[in-house]
Amino acid sequence: MARNVTTSRKSINTIAAGALGFLMFFPVLWIVILSFKTEGNAIKAPLEILLNTGWTTESYGAVQARSNYFKHFSNSLIISLGSTFLGMLIAIPAAWSMAFVPAKRTKNVLMWMLSTKMLPPVGVLIPIYLIFRDLGILDTRTGLVIVLMLINLPIIVWMLYTYFREIPGEILEAARMDGASLREEVIHVLVPMAIPGMASTVLLNVILAWNEAFWTLNLTAAKAAPLTAFIASYSSPEGLFYAKLSAASVMAIAPILIMGWFSQKQLVRGLTFGAVK
Amino acid sequence: MATKASRSAARLMISPAVVLLLGWMLVPLSLTIYFSFLRYNLITPGANPFAGWDNYYWFLTDPSFKAAMANTLLLVGGVLLITVVGGILFALLLDQPMWGQGIIRIMAIAPFFVMPTVSGLVWKNMFMNPVNGIFGHIAQGLGLQPLDFFSQIPLLSIILIVSWQWLPFATLILLTALQSLDQEQLEASEMDGAGSFSRFLFIMLPHMARAITVVILIQTIFLLSIFAEILVTTNGGPGVSTTNLTYLIYVSSLLQFDVGMGSAGGVIAIILANIVAIFLMRMIGKNLDA
Amino acid sequence: MRSKSLIRKNRILIGASALVSVAATASVAEEITIATVNNSDMIIMQELSSKWEEQTGHSVEWVVLEENVLRQRVTTDIATDGGSFDIITIGAYEAPIWGGQDWLVALEDLGDDYDYGDIFEPVRNGLSADGTLYAVPFYAESSFTFYRTDLFEDAGIEVPSEQMTYDEFSEIVAMVHDPDNGVYGTCQRGKAGWGENMAFVGPLVNAFGGRWFDMGWNPTIDSSEWKAAINYYVDLMNNFGPPGATANGHNENRALFADGKCATWVDATSAAGYIFNPDESSVHDRTGFFQAPKQVTDKGTGWFWAWALAVPKSSQKVEAAKEFLAWSTSKEYVELVGETKGWVAAPPGTRQSTYDNASYVEAAPFAATVLNSILAANPADATKDPVPYTGVQFVAIPEFQGIGNYVGQQISAALAGQQSVDQALANSQQFAVREMTKAGYIN
């Protein structure tokens, strides 16, 4: 199995892949660096910034003073977790029945669900806005949870479906022979086997919901505005703003980045949308 | 295997998801279709009389429409090309034996976590700005004229930004596929004297086919409605050179506030998206069981 | 005995607190939502609003957005009666149109202390529809030319006291253009948008004798006057502008100028407070100003704009919102900014009392010039040839946003070298004709 590889070959691989990985990561690293500089220093030449400038946390202070970060943060958290869990609740039974009781039309239903994701959101913004106004859920977290749940539901169903299908049907068959009811079958047999896949699904959809920037921006004003709206207020400069923009960006992406790194294994699996084993 | 009882139970279990998505699709869609036949402008309130096919006429004859179609195709196609080819190469490299693969992988997936608005703003200001951006500084350091990305190569700049966001995704899927490749098969072919290129072409590439279709399907879904990156960098310009169909509908319905025409555009976009969807589903449908 | 008096005291206390609570229900503590742009004056207002919160017990939620996004969010909300905002930030373009459409609460009753007479009349008129005030000015501006006194001196340029022509202007710009030392001859707006590049282009076209529409509402964007003006603009920027100009709006240029990268800049007078502020600007002691240039006419060469606050009809908290307006656009607010942020940062252009204040005039060397520019701008007569519309850098009809944005995009494409000026103007003309036909102005 193991091929014999010379050390020099391995070093070359490491250097090449490391360089590429670093290049991909560099923009993120760079805003972290700039966020700890003063505005005047943040626009200097890159080498100058790295070698000759001091460090400061003043930009973080300025950003927090101007926009209430923790409010936006908790909105983001509630909206992304809430929509994901609501989505899971609805998707698990659907995916289960598609995977284990496939009908002739199952695949068509699945494909149709995915195709709803192709509807351009701008095309239906005004209708949704009017409906939300009439329901009184404009600028509420409830409204956003519902919308994000709906736009991510197809992805959730699809991912769960692919994970569930990996579970061998014989095991369920055996459980059924033993007289297990449908409910017992799901709780005692299916769920334990499906937990890794479900965790990946949850992680990926939390990320997708966290980063969603069209509905979250257009259906909120102040109360329910998540971090995407927080960033939008820094999108045009007032004076020198690289350091503040960097600090705000870091604050917006750090939670998800850290979460992603800590759950790398599930996430990598989730990132493949369950489609590749 | 499935009994009648479990079939009806299955139908019951699937129905909430189906009903919700059906509602999510049909209610706004029917309102959009309804609006598309009205003369309905947000900033000129009053009666919204029936307008017949006028809105469709105005949208389809909009000089920006053709450009937006072309830009949409270029944007989706360009990003797919870069991420699939780049993803294959990157995956092949990462599949080689090396030290610290975990750390390299962690670094490489970082762009996927960055929200589109942030990545648009960061690339626009900190990298592509010709005066204060890194590329500008590098060009100046080399004594070159800094490239003004968003006025000289606007669409390509957007393609690059979006590709940066999606390359990790393509790489990871393709890498996972590569890693599941039977090593013995590879070794056998090596013994048969197959060069590394023909090994790639005849063994690895066919093995990755399914993964590649998945990449194309999922990315196309997201790429068709690229919006935030355009909004924070170029606002669709200069001229209409970075206006895609989504952005054109945004301009009609939310910058000109012509909801009637915007809705007509929405209906057209939905029809086009469905054509693409059917095409893609055919393609992946074949691959899904393989 | 003692206990009795205690009880009595308590009773009085209870009575007093009951009174207080009655007074409090008259103005119950409310939370109002304010949508505003991220301009520096608004950021100051946001910082100082905590004082108002302390005084009144109300609280404020802020929605701070970039200008284009703000406009889209606010318009969507107000036109659909969404009711998300209690106070919105709008400009001299929207206020009369929206007021006339009955979308805004009339603001004639902000209290005796408010002193409406202190607000400059042209500003008040610019925010009224049919004589009713629908928005109160936060700051007002015209446009003039900022220039670097040190660079002009080095180049031996004397600024004439008379209004110069754009031809003379470009000659001067050529003399101070020094890109090798990181100083560009001129920075002008290139970012597309009716409130961005078209704010500079509009007065430029006026100066070259052009107009948006003739008396029959036929667009005249492909006229020779427009061609001359836009060719001038593109040549000026390509020869003497900074790289990446198509991404530069007001804020970007202000940052460039404050950073010492521009020798001249024709833009909003309200930026003077920033450029002359030692805390913000590295050229605060090396900047002068003169009138925006003219060309074949001096009519409409300086724009008129006001950022104002208004209350949408859909707001549920009109009283609290009005209280905030009465505070944030009052004389006292101007003084508060002057005392806490320095007088140079005080919101300009709205009130006579600001310009009567010795501290302001001393801190702001530009005060008199700014005031004259604002009072001289005449939206009702801004073009060489007669027109059916009002507005200097915009046309006060609802359809203008769409047309202005499109033309702005076309001109920025010409600036980027992606198409010729003639092509840009032909496209613009075609688009304007379509829009005006659609809207029923012409057949």
C-alpha cells in the first residue's frame, strides 16, 4: 500500500502544497494583521507594514463603539442555529423516507427540491417583503429563521438523503424482524448510525446561513440585523478605514472560522455535501 | 420490501418538506407572475393598471439584457473552469505524501468560511485597489504601472474573487474522491508501464467524474445568483460589464423601483434557471446512481 | 407622631411618583429605529445620541448603510409601507417627491425653541413640498474646489478671484500633476451613481451649456454640449487623475485628498469640515478653496444638496421620532458638536446661528465661502437653456434615479476606457428615451 517516497520528493510536495495553501489563506491572515494596525499604517506598503509598524487594538474598540457587535453576533447565532435546527426537524423524516422507502418519483422530488434553490432571490424579494409586512415579521429573527430554513432545506434534505443511503438496509430489516416499531427503528438504529452525517449537515448549513447576505440584509432593519448587516455599514469608507474594515471583517468571520477549524473532520465531510464518499 | 403501511408513513414524513417548499416556490412565484403583468412602480404610487406584455417587452429589449446574459454565462463558466481545473490540480498535489497535510488543508479551506460581502470588500480594497492595495504596492515596487482591476478587467476580477471562495470546495470534494481510489489499481497500472499522465487520464479522471459533476451542480446553483460580490465591488459596472442577470433584476426592481419590469425579469430568470436545472439534473441524474 | 409623619411623607412621595409616572406615560420610553448613511457627520450624530437617550429615556437603534444601499432599503420600506424605520435619512431629491406622495409626516410643529426662521430659506424650500416642510436639514452643501496651497505656491500659480473656466482649470491641474511623488493633479468622482459621479458631471454639463431634457421632456444626452463636457471629464481624469478612479466616490476621494494624494478636488463644501480637521486630515493647514469652474455659462456650476431627516408615515412612534429630530437638527446640537468634537466638525449649511457663532467662524476658515456657495445655488434656474425641471445636479422627477444611475454607469465605462464617450452617450440617450416613454412623458 505505502509507496516508497524519497524524503526530497516529500519535501518538495510539502513546500508546493504549503505555498498554495498559504496563498489561499493569505487574504484572511492579511486582514487579521491589518486589524491590529493604526489607520495610517494600514495603507502603507506590505513590507513596511510587516516590519516597521506597531500593533494596536484601537480599531476593535472603534468598531465596537460604533456598532453593537454583540447584538449582531447573537442575531447571527440565533438565526443560523435556529434555521438549521428547524430545517433538520423537517428534513430528517423526509430524507429518511426517501432513502429507505424509495418510490418511483423519489429522485424527481429530490431534484425538484434542489431546483427551487435556483430561483433568483431578487426576483421574488418584493412579494416576500409584502408577505412579511402583512405577517408582521419584517425585521424579526423569526422571519429570518423561516426564510433561511426554506432556502437551505433542499440542501439539508439532499445531504441527509445521501448519508442515510449509506446505511445498509439490512440492519433496518433486521430491526424490523425483531419487532421494532417505526419510531424505535428511527431512534435506536438509524439515528446513532446517522449522527456523523447529521453533524456534518448541521455544520455546513450553519455556515451557509451565517454567510447569507441577501435576505438577511433586505428583510432586517435594526432589531434582527445579523453580522452581514454589520459589515454592510463598513462597505464605503469614511476617511481612512482599512484597519476598521479589517477589524469588522475579522469580527464577522472569526466565529465561523474558529468553529470550522475545531470541527474540521465533520466539516470536510459536510463540505462535500455528502456526495462523495 | 416496503409495506403499504410504511409507504403511507413515508409519504406522511416527506410531506412537510414538500408542502413547505411548494409554498415557498408557488406563493412568491405567482405573485411575481402577477406583478409582471402590472404597471407597478414603487416610486409612483397609485393604481397599478394591467400592462399586458409590456414589462416583458421592455425587459427583453433592454440594451443591458444581452450583456447580462453573456456576463452570467461567463461568470458561471469562468468560475467553474478555474475551480474544477484548479481543484483537480490542487487535489492531486494534496494527495501526494507530505508533512503537515492537516494544517495545509485547514489553511486552504479558510476562504469558504468568509462571507461574500467580506471577501468582496477585502479583495476590492486591500488587494485590488491600485493605490493602496497589495497588488498596487507590488507593481509599484517593481516599477510597473499598477493594474486597475475593476476598470480594466472588471468581470475577470469578480471571477477571480468568486473562484477564491469556491476553490476550497472543489478541492475538498475532488481530494476525497481521489483518496477513495484503489491504490492497488494505480500500482498495477504503474507496473504496466503507464506514465503518470496516462494514469491520470485513464484511471484518476474517470474515477473523479462523479465528484466533478457534483462540484458543477452545487456550484452552478450558487453561482447563478451571485450578487453580494458584485454589489460591494463594482455595482455592476463600469457600464454593464459586470452586470449579471441577478444584478440586472436588482437594478430594475430595486434601483429603478420598477417592480413590474423587475418581476418580468424575475420570471425570465426563473425560466432560464429551470432550463439549466433540467440540463444539470439530467447530467447528474445519470451519475447519481453510479 | 413620628410614624404618622413618615406615612404622610410616604404619601406625598407616592403622589409625586404617581405624577411622574403620568408625565412619563405621556412620553413613554420608546425605542426608535434610525436609518442613516455612513458619512462622518452622521457617525458623530450616532455617537452623540447617547446624550439624547439620557435626557429623554428613549433609546435609539441605528441602521448605518452605504448611500446606495440605504436609498434602496429606505425606498423599499417606505413605498411598501413596511414601517421598519422611524427616522430616515433622505436628501434634497427625495424630500419634495416623497412629501408630495404623502409618505412623510409633516414637520411644522417641532416646538417653539426650534426656530424655523434660523434655517436658511433655500434649504427649507428644498425640503418642502407645496410649502410644507417634510424633512429637517442635518447639513447642507454646495460644491467648490479644494486645492493644495503649498503645491500651487511651488508651481507659482495664483488663484484668480474670478470664477475660472474648466479650460483654465485643466491647465492649472497639469502644472500640479506629479504622480512620481504620489500627487495626482485632480481627484474627481468616478464611481457610478446618480449621487456619485453624476453629482460632479451634472454641474459640469450645466457649465458646458447642456441639459437633461428639453422643454418637451425629450432627453438631450447625445447633444454636442454633453459630448464636450464628458470628453473634457474623461480627458481630465485620464491625464491627471489617480489610478482606479472609477471606484472613487465622495468618501474615497475625501480620504485621498486628506491623505495628500490630490492637488485639486471639486466636491461637496461639507467635506471642508473634515479636510480642515487636524485630527482627520494631513493637509488641514495646506488647503484652500475657490468656486467650482464655469465654461460657457456660470449657471448651475455649483450643486445644491442637503442631507435631512424625515419621519415616514408608516412609523408607529412619530412623537418620539419628532423629539429626536427637534434635538438633532437644533441650534443646541450644533453647539454640542462644536464643544465636544471641535467647532470645525459642526454640521454646516443649515442655520444662520452657526454662521453667527464666533467660535465656528474662527475654527472654519471656509465658513463664509461655503455659505455664499449654498445661497448662490439655484435649483430653479441651473441651466443655460430653459428646462421643465428643477435641480442642479439632479432632475426632481421620480424617474431620474434610474436614468441617472444608468448614465452614471455608462460614463464610468467611458472613463474606464471600455467604450467611447460617443457610445456611452448614445446608450444613455437610448435608455433615457425608453424610460421617459415607459413613464408616459413622451410617446
